[in-house]
Amino acid sequence: METRGPLQGIKVLDLTQAMAGPMATMTLGDLGAEIIKVEPLTGDQTRAWAPPYMDKMSSYYLSANRNKKSIAIDLKGYDGQEILKKLVLKSDVLIENFRPGTMQKFGLQYEEARKLNSRMIYCSLSGYGQTGPSSEWPGYDLTVLSYSGLLSLNAEEERPPIKFGVPIADITAGLFSDIAILAALHHRDSTGEGQFIDMSMLDANFSILTHQAMGYLSTGKNPRHLGSAHSNIAPYQVFQTADGYIAMAVGTEKLWKMLCRIIGREDLTKNPLFLTNVERVKNREKLAGEINRTFSAFKTQDLFQLLLNSGIPAAPINTVEQVMKAPQIRDRKMLVEMEAPYGRITTLGTPFKLSSTPGSVRLHPPMLGENTSEILHDLGYTDDEIADLMNRDAVNRDVNRDMKEG
């Protein structure tokens, strides 16, 4: 019998677009929750964030929208707002990532939603939060990453900051939202009470400054731009080899001595500049120069095996193609193939390996409004009423019928 995950029975109303909100709801879906994705008639904006495509669907959209059902509604109209209210009545969680004030225009800000369903967990995920002088600022991954201070850390000396290749600020805020939602559901189990969650992308990303923030609070100095190097440990960065690069993390004195022995540089353990981690951090540039010169005699894979066999944390700098082919990724079932109306797709697997209620990939990322009729039927609408809503463009047309007619 297929397990449906620890959140089976939890219904989530997803009024989000882009990455932060969809990442949050997809994660809950992986854990078994039923996700109803409410889209505007034009669809989630990421449906148009392309190329690349997979079977004529935006790869970006596909990346954050599996395990969901889609209904497309005109939320500006009376009929659409009535549908939304009926969905609220049946939902355990609502998550939206509109600008503050937008849900009020739809007549469903938290105060109104609570009158309909006092047990609901209502999460508003915004760039800068619902309160404060910057609350109305628009927020996207890059701007929040910049404002939070995180982007300033991702740089080398005398070179400009570089954005990471995936939207870290969005993903962080999405996962923090999930933590808050799960905590609120636990509280509801004890008290029967729902509550409002004001999740700010800025708050979430400011909080992950962690040791860098504490370093500033301790010294009053901005962190140095160290590229791949660690601010508090050395050697702990990317080094050059004869044919590429390798990442290595030497976090203890035992590992330091082991490293020096296996690469034939035991002289470094006697050098007063490198005797302890404190000295190595102070003299990191000289240390990196010594290690780079030594590593330049090794090919990456040979060095990787040497370090790995000695218990020293290291890894080659894999490309996306290389990690897709990695045996560990395949063995952990982190790539999944599935059928969809638009073709056979490959998507990422779920990291939730729970022994009794593991996460699962059950539903393909839906076409725009693919489940509109199904969802409206579940709300009690008749076939004639659904057809009338479609004819008046209160909801989208039946895409399944359109595909058959096409």
C-alpha cells in the first residue's frame, strides 16, 4: 500500500507564484498534504519563465509545482471570490505571497478568513513583512538577497558580489514558512486554534547570516570577501588541481596533520605560520598558496580519492550534468520519471526519507487549471454551474476537454 506521507489529510490552499511560495507548498505536498494551487487566469508567472522547456512546459515552473492540483480563478470578480471562500472553508492552511494589502482587495485578509475558518493556519509570505517602513517594497530573490547582507558575503576581494545560481533567498523563505506552518499545525492540535504567520523573506535571510552576523557584533567589522574560503577555518575552500578544482574542508588539527602527511607536506605542520587553526586563518593566503602549489601536481579525481580514503572531507566541483549521473543521487532516488498530459518528464526526487511516512512524488506539475472541474465538483458545484462559470470566464476553460478537442 502506497504511503501518502505524514501530512496526509492536511489541505493547503496555495495562492503563490514564482519560487518562495511554490517551494513551500511543494515541500508540504511532498510530505503528503493536498495542495490546491489557485492561479490567475493567465497562470503562475513562472509558466512564462522560459526557455528552457520540457515538453513545452517551462522548466522553471516544473521545478517547484509537483504534487499540486491547479485551478485558475478570476479573483477580482465576485464568482471567483466566492469560490475562494469555499476553498477556505475546506482548508487547513492558506499561504499567499502577494504584496501586503492584496488579499484585502479580494475580501480575504486574515481577519475575514478567520471568520470563515478559525482553525486555519494563514501564512502571508512577503519580501519585507506585513509591518515596518519597508513592508510595501516589492521583493524578489535578488533584491532581498542584496538587502539582507547575504549577497555581500558571496564575493572575492576587490571583485563584485555574485548571485548564487539558484534563488537562495526564495528557497530559504519557503522552508522557513514550512517550519512555521508545521509548528502552527502542532499548536492547533493542542488548542484547536489557527493563527496568522507573517513570514518575511528579509527576516528569514537576515537570520541565516548566523556566524557572520555574530562576527560583526563581536568586532564591529564587516566580514572579509573570501570567495570559497571559510571565515573561521583554514584550510577550508576550493583549491586548484592539475586539471580543475577541488573543495576541501579541514576542520580539526587531526585532519590537518593527516592532510600534510598524505600530500607529502609535513613541513607545513612545523611552520609557525600554520601551527594552529588560529594561525592558519590569520595566514590563509600564504597557506592557500602552499596548498595550491602542491595540489597542482595531482589530477582532481586522484586527489579526491586520496583525500576521501584518508577521511578528509573533499569533493570535486561537479557540474549539474555530473551530479545528475552520480551513483549516490541515483541510489537515493533523487531523480524521478513520471507521466504527464504534456509528456513523460524527469523531476527531482524528495529528500524526505522517513522510515514510516516517507515523502513521495505523486502528482505531475499541473497544467494551468488542469483540476478546475474536479476542485469545483468537490466544492459542490454542478456540471451546469461549472460550465456557466467557464463561459463567463470566472474560471478557466476545461483544459482536458480542450486537449481532446485539439
